Amino acid sequence: MSRRKFATHTGIAVPMLQPNIDTDAIMPSREMKRVTRTGLGDGLFAGWRYLDRGTVTERENPEFILNQTDYQGASIILAGANMGCGSSREFAVWALADYGIRAIIAPSFGAIFRTNCIRNGVLPIGLDEKLVSRLADQVKTDPQRNSISIDLVKKQLAGPDGEQYSFDLDPADQQMLLEGLDLIDVTMQSIADIESYETLHRSRRSWMQLS
């Protein structure tokens, strides 16, 4: 299934700079009850976003940053080191994408989480810890106005003060995001070669074919 394409994006950034935010915090296992990806954003950071989750007194936690007025509509996360560590659950990225998160900027990522981001249309940007902190400080003064702009084609982002930062991304990963592809889409781009190989294989090993 094709994902939402990513070329350029400007959005509100929310600082969550604590290190080692794991996939269970991003998407608690008790929230993984849906059979589709639609609506999963409701469970994003559920352990932090809600008080008395799942009870008649459930309510938003006013102290959690995503619930604060200044960060409403956030689409970029400024995270600490080792973002997305822990289990391999893809639900964590599905929830981020469904909530509207388009990019995560962090010094480092859990390896599987980073791969899952790319495969699901969320751009993981690796940036030096001091630079991430600098961006967070700039954003905090007026989050709704001090947005961050990202250009995936140029592999650059601009902070609220206009300063440009370059980031690295494997060309294959960059292409997947630019074209909104998942692994099946990438495979199907080689369908002519696959069919050619299958035809050659059958002609050379006809004795293997079932009647």
C-alpha cells in the first residue's frame, strides 16, 4: 500500500528531548486493539496523554506537552537520543503517522523504529544533540509561529531563525519517502525483471513444473 509522499514540509515542532523514548511509551500494548491503522493516533503516548485511561474519569493530562494549546497541530517531534528503542512494534509508527507526525528529529534512533518510519512515510532525521536542543529552544518561545521547514529533496531543514541544517539519508530511503512507496511498491518496480526471470526459469527447468 502506497504511503503519503514526502517532499517538503513545514510544521509545528514539539520538543520531547528525554532520551530512550521506547515504543511501549509511544504506543502502549493495551492500545493495540484496532484491526486497521485508522484511529491509532488516539492511543499515541496514551500513558502520558491521559489520566485514568480506560475509566469513566478518563481525561487529558494537561501537563503533557501534546495536550498544551501551544503545540496543537504538531507534525514534527524533536526527540532525545535513541528515539524509538525497545520492541519492534510497527504500531508505534502507525500511531505517529495517524496522529499527523511527518518527521522526527533526534540524535539517534532505535534501528528497527527508524526503518519502520521510512516504510510508513515518517521522515527520521539524525541531527547532533546540541542542534536539536537549539531548535527546541527556538521553538519554545512561540511554537505556533516558530515552525521548522524540511526539504527532503535537498536533505536540509530550516529552523525558526532561518538557519539551514543538512542531514544524511540513504538514497533508497529518500526515494521511498519521496515517492510514497512501501516495500511491495519497491518490489513491483522490478516486475518486468521478475517476470523475465520466471519465464527463463520455467523454460530451463520445465521438468519442475506441476501439471
